[in-house]
Amino acid sequence: MSAEESRDSVVGVAGDVSAGRRSAVDVAAEALDRLSRRDKELGAFLEVSKEAAFDEASQVDARIEEGEHLPLAGVPLAIKDNMWVAGRRVSCASRILEGFRPPGDATAVARLRAAGAVFVGKTNLDEFAMGSSTENSAYQITRNPWDLDRIPGGSSGGSAAAVAARIVPGALGSDTGGSIRQPGACCGVVGFKPTYGRVSRYGLVAFGSSLDQIGPLTRSVRDAARIYSVMAGPDPRDSTCSSEPVGSPEETLERGVHGRKIGFLAEAESEGLDASVASNLDEARRAFRQAGAEVVSISVPRAPYAIAIYYVVASAEASSNLARYDGIRYGPRRSDEDLLSFYIANRTAGFGPEVKRRILLGTFALAAGYYEAYYGRAMRARALLSADFDRAFAQVDAIVCPSIPSPAFRIGEKVNDPLNMYLSDIFTVPASLAGLPAISVPSGFSKGGLPLGIQIQAPRFAEASLFAVARAFEREIGFSDELPRGLNSA
């Protein structure tokens, strides 16, 4: 068994439990023990579900005894706390949802459960998934396992930290503008965003409805492909979910990149990259050539405008989606005065500064007299960006760029500088706007020993090809089994 398929990986655990070499209950106990020891300093989890996890694990063991085939047999997973898990909290790391428990599972969660996964807890995030550092949570700050003074990325920072700290082999995140890929790179794990519409959004609390996608964070490309294969596919409860065949990406994972043309994004070279990131990008070029690919430069001319487009589109959709949180149906009531005062009191106390900022920006963009100048114009620019990608993919099989413009920054460094914070997603936002599948793969370390990631993008619904390219890069660059230095004593 390779390092990527070790006994503590998604594929390794599923294989051991399915073969009877380990029980799901024992695996869950080991994960919960790691959680209790390692999360004290990290702050990755908002809720731990010990009893429920053991009950789920016992059911998995019983199903295995009955001869059932379970692709995720006994695999302990963490779930970002903006997704429904029956009977467990969904706070979105916001005060306005205090006390809310959903009536059932999100579709993605239900499919993982049916495949034998065991859910050990809900992870921290930027409030309503709005942020790039997991500092915007109403409850706690999550720290990077490689350096506890640094951010783990966001908004799926809790999930990324939990996987990087080896607490669980996999976790679910959501990605609107980079919220899986950016924390994946910051924490040195694989972060995968499927094509928009590939995975059902039913049971995912909405941020930007035309952008949101659920995806896995894992330690290897193979593990990400396994979780994705279980979750993906049509769902009648989500009208935006595609019926395009999912296929079996694990079967073609090792086909390599011989004869393939890999395009390195030209626009990424002019963004003032951190020196470590620029050097790492050169190493990625050499790795792809060594793996047998033809490496070329490719242009997506409107990529530099993606951040401006995104923060109009996403904020407008957030303003609309978050209008439902009025203090009447969710969270504690904070006023019994007239209706307007009631709304103001509850939304003022319930939402944090970043969420308020985006609601105000989005409401302005949708206001009468401004809609066409801002939202309408942004949507037209989004279509042009998507067309740029179509032309680029007529020339190359995949597009490569950094996942992040710099290694993980220090906690508090950018929290009062929102524009600088937004630029953390400069390389991930374009694929989100175009609805493309994209994956961040660990690509080494900065001079200071912090993880870096390379992002690979593919045409819509070309997940199988994307996984094969990512696996070829992972194989060439080498799989790191090093425990993050912040956790050496745990």
C-alpha cells in the first residue's frame, strides 16, 4: 500500500473496515481521541458528536457483517458547519442561527452516510462562508496546524485544519470563490471544487446560489476522487444539479499526462507573486514536463477582473439569500418592539461585520437605478470570462496557476483590511465564476516552512481528466506524510 493509501487515508480506512481488519467503532474512537488532543489549540471544531459517531460506526460494522459493499466504510469525516446533518447544529458560525437544528441530511451528507462514512463533528468557518481566513467566525478563531500563529485559510478553514492535523482523513467544505482550494493550499492538503451543478446544494446554507459547490478536503487526490464519486450526481431536490454522467474517476486516475498539453496561466505571472510562490510555480512546470506533459503559456485575458466581478455577483446573491434571517424563525429574539426595530435589533446583533459589509454592498448593487450598472454589468463580464476559458481549453487540457498569492499570513494581519483580504482569492475566483472544476494540490513549502499549493483547472464536467492530471503532479512532486510541526507533541 502506497503512502497515499496508508491505513489512515480515506481509501485505506475503507479498505481495512470492509475487509474486517479494523472495526468502524475502533476507527471512530481513534479519530475522536486525536480530536480531543489536537483541537484544543487548533479550534477547528464547533461541535463534536461523540455518541452519534459511535452509533453510526456500530451501524457500519453491522452492515459490513451483512456483506454490504460500502466505498467509505467507517471513514471518519468532518462536516463544515453550513451543511445539514440530521439532528446536529447548523450555525454557519453565526449568532443569528443559534439553536437551529435541521430536519434531515443535506443530499451530499446523506450519500456519504449511505456509503458508510461516520461524522465526528462540525467544523468552524468564516460566518456564512464569507471570508478567507476563518477569523470571521462568531465563535472562535481556527489556527493553522503548521504554524499556530497563522490562519488556516477560509472559509473552510476548520475542515482544512482538521485534515491537515490528521484528526480525520477527509472533510467536507463549500466553495463559493475559493473556500475549499485556498484553505487546502494554506494547510497543505488537497482541496477540490467540482463543476457547478455536479454536487447537489440541497442542505447547504446558501451564500451565492450561482457559485456555491460542496467538495472534499483530503490528504491525497485519490481520497478526494473517492469522496467526490460518492457525492456527485443528479438530485431532484436541486434544480441546478446536472444530470451529466459522473463516470468513475478512480478508474482513470493513473493514466498520467503523457501527450497532454498543460497551460500555465499567463495572467498569474503579472500579479506580483510572493517569491516563494513564484519559485514553487517554476517547480510545478518542471514537474509536469518530467511527467511527460507539454507545458505552454495560456492566456485568459479577463482573469484579472474576476475579483471585481465576483464581489458584485456574490454580494448581491448573499444580500438576497440572507434576507430570510430576520430573528423570527431562527436564533434568539432580541427585541419585542415594533417590527422594524425588531428586524434591526436582531440583524445588527446576529450578523458580524464582514457579513454586514457584503449585505450592504449586495443590496446597493441590486437597488433600483443601480442594478444594471453593477449586477447586470458584472453578469455580462462573467459571461465574457467564461468564454475566455472556453477558448483557452480549446488549446490546452488543463490550466495551472498558484492556489494562493502568498503563504498563510498571520492571524490579525489582514482582518482590518478587507480589500487586501479579498485578494487572497485572486487565483481561485475565476474558476468559480466560470463554473469550472478546480483542485488545489500540495506543491511543497515556502522558505519559512509553510505549505503551498498549485491549482489545476479543467473544462466543465471534466473531473475525471482533472483528477488524472492532479494525480500525475502529486506523484511527481512526492506525497508528504510529515506531521505539521505545530502538532509534533500531540
